[in-house]
Amino acid sequence: MQRLGPGQRLAQLLQDRLVRQNFVLFFGGLVAGIGGFVYHAIAGRVLGPETYGQVAFLIAVYAVGTGPALILIVVLARYTAMLAVRGDPGVRSLLARTVRLIAIPCLFFILLTALFAHSIALYAHVGSTIPILILGFSIALIWQVAIPRGILQGLQRFTALSLNLSLELAVRTAVVFFLLRAGYAVSGAMAAVFVGLGFVFCLGLFSLRDHFRGFGQRVRLRVMAGFSLTATAGIIGVLVLYNQDVILAKHYLNDHDAGIYGGLNKIGTILYFLTLSVSQVLFPRVVEAVAKEQHPGRILLSSAGILSALGAGALLVFAVVPSLVVGVLFGPSFDDAIPLVFPVGVIGLALALDNLLIQFFMAVHDRVFVPILAAGVVAEAGLIFLFHARVGQVVLDVLAALVGLLVLLSIRCYVLLPRLRPESVAEPEPAV
């Protein structure tokens, strides 16, 4: 048998549907990731560690506030994927009804933020309530942005989703550069977040314009309630895992060390966001595979392999040139972070693998992973509470919690795979 050359192997690999979908979404995630870290690099360089610590805190709170948005994405992606499997034309109804429904909590959250803005500013040592108010508007808007994103993911329109993800951070980074240069400091950094979200919300609606024609079938949103609880546990758990450490570090460490840890956290999450596209492709593919009695285990193993290969490349860079990573992203004022770049890279890879397994469990509507994830969240917080004398201790706390969680989730996955049936993703008929 004739052996294939490297070019032929690459061409054969690119013919695989899973690989192509991962490549498209990976590109968008890569651009978004670069934009996100350039955003933090600009803020860190212009503002310095002490003031940047305020931005890092607010962005961490924003990331936690995106929890409902990520839940919406997962719920809508799963529901839309089931509509697609059934050939049900209910996407327009799903989009319109969800936008109206989510507008209510958005307005309530903005009001709540206005009432508690002063208290939040005092806790975070932020000199003005304006960044807090912008934060509230941004969190409300990301809940709306999630609606077209979830539908695009469920329809497996990964090119449009990739463009939506990448342009949000591109616009945010361009805007923050000009606002910080104009002297708006922390308020400017948060305003850039809001502008980027507004742009991609309009873009998401435009990407789904073909579903605005005609009427389609009216969907029943209440059939998603059961899965929403599972999705809530999974998404919030992951969000807390990679944000509570920044919030706790800001509380326990001095201003300089809190800023250093905030930078390290962003460096570590490079691997998480670099490989996030793998879990985004995995989710609707697993729903489809289980519903059609195919092989979800193969998709999971292939996805884990793709994720690990991408992560290994980034870890190599972190190990060989950590000073370059810190210097390019944050500058010489963050040199104290250099010895810890590789360990936080391992943290990022462990978090990415944890998230991949959690996305798999959510796709098949497994609930046993929930107490396992909760134990991981509590363990991380508990370790930081006990050991926080310096930045290195906090890094080791997070690393131990995430690796332990990965082991437990892997055991659960091994037990679950042989038991999967189409009933795992079955829901009541969604259309009337």
C-alpha cells in the first residue's frame, strides 16, 4: 500500500467534517482570543498594575455576569440542533420570543446595578461608579447577544458564529485604544466592552436574516426548562472556576500582587479560549450523534485530541519564552509573573479539558457531573482561602483544584459512555 505524503495527509484530514468545523471556529476563536489579550495588554500598559487591577476585577465580574448568556447559548444551541434534526422550521419563532423574554431580566439587572453601583465601587476600590454602570449595561447586552449565537451554533453555522466572536473582540480592542489614549481610564475600558457587544448583536441578527422570511412554526419555550437547570450548573461552575480566583486574589493580595495575578490569569486562559472552539463544535455534534444513534464517544475522543494538540503548542511557547509572553502582553512592570507563566498555562489546559467534558455531559443531559463540578469549585475557593500568602500559592491552589476535577470528570465519562441512548437527548415535541 502506497504511503501518503504530508500534503496528501493534510488534504485527507481537512476533508473530515469535524476537523473543518473546528478549523473554522478555531480561527474565529483565535482572532477573538488575540483581540481579548491585546485589550488587556493595552489596558495593562497604559494604566499600570494598580489601576489595571480595577479593570481586571471588573472584567472578571463581567465574565461571571455572562453566565446567563452562556447558559442561553447552550440551551438554544441544543434546542435548535433538535429542531434541525427534525427538520422543524421554528427558528424565527425561537429568536423573536427569546429576545422579548430576555429583555425583562435585562432591564431589571440594569436597575439593580444602578442601585448598588456605589457599594460595588467601594468593595473593588474603584474611584467612580461610572465603570460599574457601564458594566451593568454590558452584562445586560451580552444576554441579548447570546440569542443569535446560540441559534447559529445549533444550526452548525460555524462560519457566521466565528465571525461574530472575532469581531466583538476586534471592535473592543480598537475602541479601548482610542478611549484610553483620550484619558477615560477604567470607564473607557468598560465602554469598549459595551460598544463591541452592540456591534455583534446587530451582526448576529443579520446572519439569521434568511429566517425572518415567512412565519414558520411557533415553538414552546417551556420544554427547555429541564435542560436549562443542567446547563446553568455546568456554565456557572466553569465561569466561577476561572474567575473566582481573580476576585479572591484581589481581596487577599496587595494591589501590586493582585494586578500580577490578574495578568497571570489572562495568560493562563489563553489556552482555554484558544481551544474553546473545540467544545463549541462538540456540543451540537454530540446532540446530533446521540439522536441518530451514531458514535458520540468518537467525537469526544477526537475533540480531546484536537484540544490537547493545540494546548501542547501553546504550552511549549510558555515553557521556552515566558519572558517574551509577559513582555509582549503586559510589559516590564509585570516581570514578577515570568516564573509562573508555565504553571498557569497548565491551568489553562486543565480548564479547557474540564470544560470539554462538561459540554459533553450537558449535550447528553447528564446530571451526575453537577456535584462533581460543585466540589471542584468549592475546593478551589477553599484552597485559596487557606493558602494565599503570595501569588505562587494562589497559582498552586488553582492548579491542584482543576487537575483533581479533571480526574473525577474523566471517571464519570468512562462510566457514562456505554449507557448513552437516543433518549438521553429526547425532549417533548417543541412545536405546536
